[in-house]
Amino acid sequence: MGMKVEKIKSNINKLNVNDRLELIDFIKNSYSIFNEFANVEKCPHCQSNHIVKNGVRNNINRFLCRDCGKSFTYKSDTILSGINELNKWNLFVEDFMSLNITPINDLSKKLDISRQTAMDWRHKLLASLVNRENNFSNDTIEFDESYFLISRKGRRNMEITNRSTYRKWREGQVGDSNYQVKVFFTYGRNSGVLELFKSHMGRTSAENLNNYFLPNRFQNITTYTDTHRSYSAFFRNNNIEHRTFVSTDHVNPTSVAVHNQTVNAYTRGFKDFVNKYMRGVSTKYIGLYAKWYEFIVNVKKEIQRKIDSVEETVKYNIADKLCVNILKDYNGLEFFRQSEVSFLWFLRSNGRHNFGNNISHYYSTVLT
């Protein structure tokens, strides 16, 4: 293999500038960073492992399932399905993995793609992160919540006819307003893992907490929170060790270890992420951006842990982590496709209806 590469290099030296540029363009458009992780072991349609190779198309191996008879590639039923401009896609993924937060307009210009394509690609990548679950069993966790006023950023056909009334309506939506979307923040002190979760709208109830604190992920835990009444009742009724502090003091006066200042710092960071860098995020996508922020924080923390370890050589590739996540995820593509349906379900389950025009605001309290 080495001799072949050396021979190719020798031949490249004979090419003129235009031919070299054409070759570079060909290579970029025929290779994806995901290729080296494309270890196909089963059919994505029926999960059978009775598969055989079925030729090559566009430099990608195809497979045939002997049980269901369907043909597929490693991209089938993943977020990579339907993405054919590999050169631009590779550059897009490289930007994502740099942990930078490049504005959509800048990405559109840089890659010479439409703004909608750039947005779709970003949301496809983020959709692959949504179903990643962390395990906080046998951990001490800091838990808190933050709220984000419901937003229709980017939505069409929802004109406000009375701007003055609308502004007053928004100014009145403070605290536990029914139009505030709650995001749970969980930080495991032992595991060093952060998790963000879009939960509900309005005041937090025992039902909301019960839907989040699933026993298979939160076994044998100790929780540190403020003195929110719903928290105390929930943890007491579920026999979960719970220690509190007064939110105005931030720390338990008899035990300085009881606080959630770490998770509060991440809460402020996510608010800056949404309001400063993203310039606001639609409620439809707030869950995706929560997972993006979570991914960035946890990757940076993992890199730092390796740097701090004297026993382990620092060798960490963000591409590996992202690519493996995406290729093992068969729900991200469907989540992306069903994002509008999921958003409408979220509104309805919280007693809201997305109905279009209104004098003062854009989500009715009446279900139709």
C-alpha cells in the first residue's frame, strides 16, 4: 500500500496547477470523514445480520439484506442519508467539530450553500445527539432548572398585529409563566458529566420530575438543590437522598459542599450560548441546542481530564466521538424529520396551540 501511495505522489508532481486543483476537488468530493467508521454489521431496516456486499456506488460500499431484500449503505437511516455534497459536508462537519459557533449566514457564504441547507445540516447533526443518555447512578448530582420564553424565531405566517400589546405581553412573562420553557440542568460531581433536558412549560411539578428522573439512570444518587417545594416532595416520596440550601445564599450554611454553583455556571453559560451567540433560538429547536451545548462542555471536560491525567497520553479525537455517535444512531434522522410534529405535540401537551395570527401573542391557551 505504501508503494502505491508513493507512486501516486510521484505522478502528482508531474501535474500542472489546474490538474492538481481538479484532483484535490475530486478527492474532497469522494471521501467522507465518516467512511473509516462505516463498519456495517446489520441491516438498518430489519436489524438482521444476514447481509452481503452488493457493489459500490459513488465510492461507497452497498449491502443487501438476505432477509428483507433491501439494499443499503452505512448512511442509510442515519442523518447522513441524502447528503451528497461531500466536499461541503466535510467542511461543515469540521467546523462543527472545532467547537466553534459559526453563524448560519457565515457558513452559508463560506460553503456556498443556501441558508436553509446550512440550517438543515446543523439540525441533522444536533438530532444525532438528542437520544444520547447519560447515567448518573451512584453519583452526587447538582440539579437546577432554567427557563426560556417561548420563541417563534424563523416561523412564518404568524404576524403580530399589535406590536405594543405584544411587547407588553412578553414583558409580563416572567418566572414560572406558562409560556416559559423549562430546561433541566444536571451535573454529576463524580462522573463530571453535564446534561441538559428540555422538559415542559410553566411551573415544575412532581410529574415533570418523575418523567426525568428515570430509575435506570438515577440509581443510588444524592441530589443537591434549592428548597423548591416540588423538589423536596418528589425526592422524599421516591426515597432519594436530598440535601438543600436556600437559593439566596447559594450554599448550605452547615455544609459548604451542599450547593449547585457548578450547574449554575453552566446555566449562565447556556443562556449566553442561546442569547448571545445564537441571538435567540426557536422553542422548536431549544432541545437540540441544549444537546449541542452539553456536547461541547462534556467533550472539553473529557479532553481536560486526559490532560490532567499523568498516566494517560493525551490522544483524543472529537471526530471519533461525533462520527461513532452519528453512525450508531438510527433515531436522529427520524427525529429531524418529525421535528415539527414533536414541536406541536410539545405545545399541546403543555396546553398551548400553534394557531398563527393573534393580536398580542402567538400561542393560544385553547386546544383545537
